[in-house]
Amino acid sequence: MELKQEMNINNEVLVEVKNLKKYFNLGNGRILKAVDNVSFNLKKGETLGLVGESGCGKTTCGRTILGAYDATGGEVLFQGKNIYTMDKKEKKDFRRDAQMIFQDPYASLDPRMTVGDIVAEGIDIHKAYTKSDRQNRIYELLQLVGLNKEHASRFPHEFSGGQRQRIGIARSLAINPRFIVCDEPISALDVSIQAQVVNLLINLQKELELTYLFIAHDLSMVRHISDRVGVMYLGCMVELADSNELYSNPQHPYTKALLSAIPVPNPKIERNKKRIELQGEVPSPINPKPGCRFKERCKYAKEVCGQVTPELKEISKNHFVSCHLY
């Protein structure tokens, strides 16, 4: 698998997330705080990896950033404009510029539509191409993701999981977006196919100058594709740093535990490696208690951890941690 090469990342901020909150009212006074006060930004041409355990709010965060969910609080700025206060035309333009690659390549494709019609959905909605150019654009997109133009007349059930995900990627590129949320695009694929899809995403980013929010469980894969990595725990961002810095110098106790679980492809090193095992269960995100969300599983927890929610602070250049230890 190829490593991501350094790209010419523009200093211009494309997406800015400020104190984003997404709560779900479950009734009877129960509030599920799926995303709670999350902040970060994305520069043009950059990939930000978002990692954490299942249920930590990664996917909800991505969907709220795209406007699929209405935010409970906070702002999402795209090129300086708040997506939640945009007028109808601005929202339509934003939806052209921001797309999503879904996790499940089986459920995300309509089985009754041909591949050509699936890929052209965005083209038809936004009337981005003339009728005569539509078919050529479909062929162009399929070839861009490693498929053949003959595949346009087939149906999703005729393809493997990896091929279906390539179709989903082609669909997301149809109307020339600038920002793509990749919602665990490789987790449902065979290991042998995962590297191919990640390499495809890296090559497309270079060729089309795309910006990615890459949501994933696989920490080793995230390291290959990401310029920066954010770690979420129970709806909160607990650490955010450049990829190499985070993997070589993790600071938050939760990040250290996550990274200690990455298998090393060397039996001798793997045998002698010390893994940090967290005690206890993940607390419920429903009506969470005050203070740090990680306190019940942290061996460094102090009295203040149960009283005050730590803020995300910069402890060194571009390295942010939400922990009372710093």
C-alpha cells in the first residue's frame, strides 16, 4: 500500500466547525448528546481523519456538518458562510460542493437503478450537464474510479463490495465537489480491497484537489491517508494533532489506549508490546454526568475530572488535547 505523499495544502480554511452540538431528544427527559461542543477546521486539499470507538459520534458529526442533521448548537462554516443560515440558492450550491461516501456499499445503492443512473443522480438533480454530455460524464466517472463504461448498464447486485464502493465514489464525484465526507468507506470491505480503495481516494484527491473528512475505525489506515487526526470519545473531541505527531506522541489517556491496540506486523514486537487495557464499560451518552466523559475509565482521574469538563487546549504547536492533566 502506498503512503500518502505530502500535498500542497492551501492555508485557506474550507470548512470550519465551531462548538458543534447534535442532541437527540429520546423523551421522558432523556437527551442523547451524540456530538457535544466539537470544534476543528479543514484546509483546502487536506484530509482530517476522525477516529474513535463505535458510538462515539463520528458519523453523526459528519452528517451534521453536511446538513443531513440539523445542529442543536454551534456553527459549520463553508468558505466563511454558515450552512445553517444559507438561503435556498446558497444551500443548493453547498450541496454541489459537499458530498458523502457511505459506509455500506450494499445499502447505499438503489438495487432498482442501473449504475449509470446511480452515478448520474447528482447530475440530474443539479442539471449539471446537458443530455448529450450526461452519458459521456458517466463513462468518464466510471473510468476515473477503475471501472469500465460497459458497467453503466448493469445493476448493483452484479458487482462485488469493492466495485460497489467504487460506484459510490463515482456518484460522489459526479458534480465536481470540493469537500467529501468519507463515512467509514472501507469498513465493510475485504481487507485485500481496503488498500485499493484508500489508494484510489488518495489519487483522486491529488488529481481533483479534494478535501476529505475521513471517518474510520482502522487506525493504521487512517495514518496512511490523513494529514491530521482527531480522536472522539462519547461525543467530544479529546485530541487533535498532525498525523505523525499524534501517532508518535499521543497525550490523552484514551488516545494512548487506542494506539496501543494497533497490531504490529512483527511477531516478536507484537508479543512484547504492552497494551493499555481500559477498565469498565463505555458510559451512556444519554444525560452524561458533568466533567470529563472519560473519567470513569481513566487511571489518572482526579477530583476535578468529575466536576469540570476539560476544554480542548493547544499544548504544543497544532497539538490540542482535552484533559486536566495538561
